[in-house]
Amino acid sequence: MGKRRKKRRQSHGSAWHWRQTDCWYYTMPGTRKRVALFDEGGERIRGKQNKEAAELALARERLSHESGSAVGEGEWLVARVCSDYIQYCERGLTKGTISQGHRDNTVNWLNDLCSYCGALPVVQLRKTHVNSWIEDHPTWRSPATLRSVIAIVLAAFNRAEDMHGIINPLKGLKKPQSQPRLQSFSPEEETALYGATESRFKDFLFAAIHTGLRPFCELATITADDVSETDRGMMWRVYSSKTKKTRKIPVRPEVAELTRRLIKTAPAGSGTPLFRNTQGRPWKRMNGVARFIAVKKKLGWDKDPVKQKFSCYTCRHTYAHRMLSGYWTSGVGCSIETLAELIGDTPKVAFDHYGREWGQHYQDPLWAAIGAGNDKNPREKPADRKPGRKRPSISHATHLKKKRAVAKDTKRRSGKHRR
């Protein structure tokens, strides 16, 4: 008897619940693509018990297509996509799920894109339009800037595709390859940096260099409530708005001493960040970057081809360099996994950014492979062997002969035991 064909639970075009994500979807007839259903507030409909809300959302989708607001009829313009994403960022900023910097960049860049091709229907938009728009901005030369611009544009159209089911015409738009600036401060440059600024910014840079925290989304938000004392020393609880994760890290004694001094001005329960500017406000990306640029000009680093690339993030790179090179541990560097846990990166990201350039655990085997460098377990040389009985060398044939003899003797003994 043939196998009975499994009956489909719902027909194409009806709302269905996916247990894996606990969300409601529908599949358009003639396709296999699932489309998420959203409520009037723009949130995904979750929970198997919300079938009625899902069917209502599906009815709204069908009505919008039947009334002529479908993408194919040109109702969706580039400006509408950009406006929708800007509103999403505004709501995220209010809820605290999106940073101020991301919201500001989104508003600036997407409004600029709208002034270039905002009246163009989405179905007519091509990748060449975005590339031409970027080429019209000669100041956007840094690969990091280009990556950020393209990432925000793609995020806007990806959201429009997920939320409203329009076809994303920019799929596959390539971003420039990431080129992290891996410069680090020397001890002399670090000392010069401290001497060229006031005490508030000096404390901020000192903590950034000696903890490796992201300057503005991690270090600038540390409060006394995030500090705890243990038998082994002080620990910080760090929340990153970039990764949306919390980690607990130990800090060096000199940082612990600075923290105890700052806690006196921002005690536990006050909610006041430990590191504040001269106006008593938390350090933000805008004023922190402006202050660092002023310090570079004061030191003449803005005219140096290498030092002009220094930034607040160089403090984080300096910490990674010193940890991997054993700057504070008598030349014994830490592993990539340890560094990744301390700085809040994945081991892969930490290796890609820092391991190839500065990691001892990566470079030592390479030096050992070519017979150079200081190998921790060098091959013993004949002249360095300890005096004693010399081990005779045996050929491969002799080794096999002895091995067969041992096997034959073992087999003979086991046979006698059975008898």
C-alpha cells in the first residue's frame, strides 16, 4: 500500500503560526516565500493564541494590494522607504534600543539620498543610483564611512522588504572591505597624550587604554552600581549597546584606584556615570571625538602620516596589543579567546582584527616552522643532550620485524591460555 500523502495544514494565502519563532506568517499563492504578519504598531504578531489578530493583519495586507498600493504600481518611492526607516530609528531611540549616533547618521544620510533620488519608484531603483550618489560625495573616502553609509541604506530597504513585502532592488550591493586602523600608542605617546589634555579627558583615556572597553557605548556608561570588589580585586559589569550583551571583567589595580576616587563624586544609586566631561555630563561620541582631534592638533599629530589616524578607538587597540604582547605580564601574551572575552568580541573577530597582527600564539608557530625565533620547546640538538646511554637508532624494517614478533608471541600465549 502506498504511503499516504500528508495533508497541508493551511492553504497558500492563509495565516499560519511557526512554532520555531512563535510568529505568524502567510505564504503568497504561487510562491514558497513566507511573509511575516505585523500588527498596527509595526510589531510582529506572536503567540499561537493570536490567530484572530493574524487573520486581521492578513486582511489588511490583501486590502492594501487590492486597493492599488502594491509596489508594482509605483506607490512605494525611495523617499517613503527612507522615511519609514527614520521613524523606526526614532522609536528605537526613545525605547533605548538604538543609539543616538546611529539615529543621527540615519537621518543625515537617508535625507541626503532622498534629495538625490527620493522621487524615484522603488521598482526603478538600481545599484548604480546608489553608487553615483556616493561618488557625488568626495569627502566620503574612508572605507569605514562607505561601509556605514551602505549599511544604513541596505538596512532601510531590508526593513521595507520584511515589513511591507516590497522587493529589495539593492540586494547584493557590495560594501568595501573592512580595514581596521590597528595603530596603538607607545608608552611615550601615551604620556604625551595625558600631558596635552585636562584631567577629565585624561582619566577617560587612561581607563580606555587600561581596560580596552569601547569608549562611548561601554566605558562612558559605567556607574558605581557596575563596580564590585572581590578578594582578588575589582570587577566591572559592562553592558554594550553594540552587542546587546553584558560581561563581567576584572580591571587592573591602577584602574581600580582611579575608580575608587571617581566613586566619591558619583556614588552608588545616583545613576551618574563615573567618567564625565568638564560640564559634568557623560562623554558622547561627538564631544569626545572633537576633544581628541584638538589634542592631536596640539601635539602636531595631525601632520604625521601615521599619528593623524589616531582616534579614541586607538585606546582599545592599544589594550589589545599590550595584552597579546604581554606588556603587563613580563612578555607572556594572553590567548585570543581570553582577549575576546575581555573586550567583548567573538574569538573570530578578535583574531581577524588583532591575532594576525599582534598575537604571539599565532606568530610563534610560524617562527618555529622556519627554524627562527624563540621556540618554547625547541628540538633537542645532539650537542645539547645530557650525558648518558646513547639510544641506538633502528631502521624501519627492524622496527616492523620486532612488532610482528611481539604480536606472534602474544597470539601464542593467548592460545595456550584457552587450552
